Amino acid sequence: MTMKKQNNPYQGIQTLEELDAAIHETRERIASQGETVRSSFLQVQEFYTPRHMAVSSLQKFALDHHLYTIAINAVTDLKHLLKKK
């Protein structure tokens, strides 16, 4: 049974300077990923506010129950009634 070799970017490190450089590079990459996660979290926090959740729920309810169509038809009918007078 042969084991598959893993792609190890640190496999070729042979000196202390190379190790220090690899550690520094890894820390920078981790910090960058942390910033990305923090930014995404802030966007999620801004999106899921109570107000936005209520508005989204109301819009979904209105679409699911055809309230927009009913409102447009009511306005159209009201216009026709007002024109007749």
C-alpha cells in the first residue's frame, strides 16, 4: 500500500532564514484571512438588522399572497370609478 505524498509547501525548507520567511508569510496570510472574515461578518451584521428582516418578510409575504397584484388592480378599479363620476 503506497501513501500519496501531500503537497507540502514547507518541504523544501532547509535553513533557519527560509523557516523564518515561511513563518512570516504564513502569519501574513492568516492575518489577511482574518480581515476577510471580519469584513464578511460586518456585512452580515449590517444585512440582518431587525428592520431589514421585517421588510424582507413583508415583501416575501406580499409576493407569496399576490398583494402587489391586488393593490394594482384596486388602484386601476378606483381610477375607473373616479373617471365615471
